[in-house]
Amino acid sequence: MIGTGTQADPYIVSTWADFKTAIAASGAYVSLDPDASSKVIDLNGSDTNPVTDRLDFNCASLEGNGWRIRNLYFSSTADHLLNSDTGCNHEIKNLHFDNLVCNNGAKSLLCMPKSTMTACSFTGVKYIATGCYPIAYGTSSYSCTVKSCTFAMQQLGSGILYGLATRCDFTDCNFFLDAAIAVESGRRMNAFSYCTLADCLMRGSVAFSTTGSGASVYITDGNKPMKNSFIGVDFTNTSDYTISLYPGSATAATCVVSDLIGSGISYYNGTNVYWVTEEQGKSAAYLNSIGFPVTEV
């Protein structure tokens, strides 16, 4: 590791050990080597290098420069993979995680209050936990801001109990989901709780289940804006009880593909929310006619 960690002279890192040390330094500026011939840190998977401690992002800024961290196996009971303090505003850019496994009760990928994450990705994620918000977890005082990021994840095991994310603001993000959500009888589940969803695309499949009647799922809870988002998720119901699906309210046009709503799921309108067919969702002219801003599909 070279550099002094200042904005003018950031730490330059290229190894896993130096990466963990540099990002934990409070207030530091960190850059993954922009001139490296190979921008990959390969942890070789769970058999050789399990990670049992969370990654503490206490640095002020991390420039990932397109580096990829691959084959990370995170096994830490009741903790978050990426965690930041609230001592300063943190910025994380251009960093990618591929083939990431979170096991042994991990709570979420991100617990990054007072942080902004831009142009990062989490792909090939396998998440094995239930009592969690697998994407992001903020606090009542500080949300996490996520811009132009991708989350491609498969949730394994029994259904998620709490939701996908809480107290995080997503803008221009892509979600590719393969998840199961378990809702208790008479209980309301907010998939994105206290979260902004703006200009986001959500694809994949979500399987609902419930142990009794009266269960409901809200895509957002209406506490923060949802706008200009397209939700083409295949929702299925694996239980014997009907589950109510609500999109929440939107401040501008948001579309949900109705053809993908399976039997045993009752769905309801929300303000500025349009239920579109698959054919309508593929027509830029139609989407523009209802106020959804696209130039091509």
C-alpha cells in the first residue's frame, strides 16, 4: 500500500489485506490501483478463504476503478457484509462483487448509513438467511444512498421475514431477484421499507408464502417516493391462502406487469401506479402515453 490517505495522495491498494486496512481507516481516501494489469481480487471461495468479519468502511472515499472482488464467502452470525460508521459522509464508487455468498445468519449486504454508493454491483449473490434485509439496512437517523448500482441475487432457504431493504434510497438501480418471502397471518410486509425507488428496474421472481389468511405485501410503504420504476417480477403464491399485493404510492408513473401476478394473489392500485401487460411494457409509445419516460424498450 502506498500513499498517505489524503485526498491529494490517497492510499493505493491492490491486495485484499491492504484493501481491508485502508477502508477501515477513518477519514482516509482510498483508491484501488487504477494502473493494475488485472483488476481482480479473487478469494477462491468458501473452501479456502471464508470471511468471518464484516468489512468496515470508515474511509471518507473509496474509488474502486472497476475492480472486482470475486468468490467471497461471508459467514458471520447476525452482521452486515459492508458496514460504515456515521462519523463522516462516505463515498464508494466503481466497485464490483462477483459470486458472493452470505451465510450463517448475515443480516444484509449493506449497512451503510450516511453513505453514497455509485456505479457498484453485486452479482451472482447467494444469500442464505431469513431474519434479515438482504439488500440494505439503514438507520432511523441516516439512510444509505445507492445510485446506478446492480443487485443480482438468489435468496436460498426459507422465506425472508422482514423485507428486501429498509431506509435506503435507490436511484437508477437494477434488481434481478430470485427470492422467497414468508408473511405471517394478518401481518403486513414492506419489501422496500422507508426506501426511495426512483428510475429503477426490477426483474426476476419472488415466491410468497403465508401460514394463514390476512397477509399483505407492499412493494414500498409510501413513506418515501416511488417514481419512474418498472417492476416486471414474476410473483407466485406457494400457500393455500390469498395474499394481498400493494404497490404503494408513487410520485410519478411507475409500472407493474400484471401478467406476472400469479393465482392466489390479489393486487391493488396505488397512486400513479399502472398495471401493464407484458405487451404494453414492451411498447415505448404506450409507456410514454401514461407518463413513463422511456425512449426505447
